[in-house]
Amino acid sequence: MSTRNSQRGATLFVGLVMLVVLTLLVISAIRSSNTDLRIAGNMQMQGEAAAAAQQTIEQIISSNFTTDPAASIASAVAGAGAITPDYALAASAVCIGSVPISNSNLNPANPSESPCVSSSAASNTGVISSSGKPVKTGDSWCYAQQWDVQASAVSSAGTGANATTHQGVHLRVPAGTGCS
């Protein structure tokens, strides 16, 4: 028997081994791409949950939520839920503090601050109104309030995606606005 005949079986064997190795590499690549696809999908769902929570906070903040926080939150959650039906939304707004603003910290010439100035009939206080008269010292008719608005979005499609977002809000409110 010649050497040539004995080598034909070895070539077949080496070819089969290479085919098995190549098949294993292809299977590994497919599994890796499926894992990457799942990761990207999970990141997208997590991003959608965060966006739904942020949208809820924006809806709360865009309303005058300080007068009736519970009603504003319920309205915002219902509105955001209609836009993002795949997420269960919950929100809360907590007043952290309310501090009166003194007249000396206001500029009566500024139209947005003039409703807060409590009086223009006072003696030399250092603050001059737009009419040139001194402004009374003491507290103004406005308070500075700080709120923590929180929203949570949990996937109702069973994906496990969820996000909780907090946003601090600093508001100037009329005196007497509750901080509860």
C-alpha cells in the first residue's frame, strides 16, 4: 500500500475536524449576537421607563401642583399613562421647606417680583420701588418653597424594566400656600 492511499483518510479527518471547529465558531457568534440583542433591548426598555417617569414629573411641574398636589399628581399619572401604556406610573410631591422672602431680597422694578412686595409705604429701608419710594422691610407676600417630585415607572409588559426619577423644584409662591 502506498503512502498516497493512507493519506486520503487523514485529509478527510482533518477536513471534518475543521468543519466542526468552524461550526462551533458560528454557533458562538450567533449566541453572542443574541446576547447583545437582549442587552440592547433591555437598555431600550430601561430608557423608555426613565423617559416615562421624567414625562410624568414634567407634567406635574407644568401644572400648579402646590395648590392641590394629590390631584395634580393623579392627573399627571393618568395623562402620562395614556401616552406610555406599557408602564405603571406612580408619583409623589413632597414639600421640603417653605421660607418667607424678605422685601430686601426683591426688586420691585422687576414685573415678576412686584406682586411679592408687601408695601411701598415705609421709611428708609434701602429698597426703592419702581415709583422711587422706599419699600418696607420684613417679609414679602411670597414664600420660597422647595419640593421633591418623584415618579416611578414599572413595566406592565413583564419585562422587568423600571425607573425612579427625582427632581427638585424651587418655586416662588404666594404667602399662605401650604407646604404639606
